[in-house]
Amino acid sequence: MNALAKTVGWIMPDPAEEYLDLFDEVHALSTRISQASERLSEVASRLLQDEDNALIAAQEGVPSQADLIKMINDYKTAKAKLPMYWSRIAERLRNAMDAKRPENAGRPGRLIPDEPDTWDPGPIPRR
């Protein structure tokens, strides 16, 4: 903690906390993009069966083009920052967080503590 932070009583997040917050943000954005994709797929499927039904589905939460572009750009930006944040963490902590490595962020099926029902396929092999 720097001297100014001690003097005014600020609590500054450590590098591991900052990294984990960003990792979770990437996961959340990935989930939202996946949900949007599923929703669009549902509308397309309904369109083949009944145009009116597809229209109703489209009015119930399909993201706009601008929303989808923003989600993807936010995802790309956050994911690009992960390696830099990861490198700030002490090696002993990085070794304890193998499942949270930058290359695992945003992958479907990763076990996230706040989502106990999420399937975990196991560790991703390193290159």
C-alpha cells in the first residue's frame, strides 16, 4: 500500500483482487454474449415454424446490433488486459489460481465460485 493510501485511510485492491475482478467481468460478458446468441438462435428457429411466434420472441429481449457490438468490444478489451493484470500477481498466488489463468477466461464450462452448478471440464492444457 502506498504512503498516501495509508495517510488518508484508502484501501487499495491488491493485484490478485484486481485480476479476479477483471476475470469475472470477462466471464460475465462471455455469458451475456452466449445468452444473446442463444436468444437469436431461438428466434431463427421459431421463424421456420411460425413468423408471428418469431416476432413475439424477438420482442422479448433480443439485443440490438449496437448492444451486441458493445458487449463484444467490452469482452475483447477486458480479455486483452488479463495477461497484464496476471503478470502483476506474485508467482506463488498465480500457481494457486491455475484455473483462473488468462487463457481460461470466457471459456464456457469453467467453474466459477458464484455459480456452483456450472460444469467444469477440468484444466485447460497449457501451450
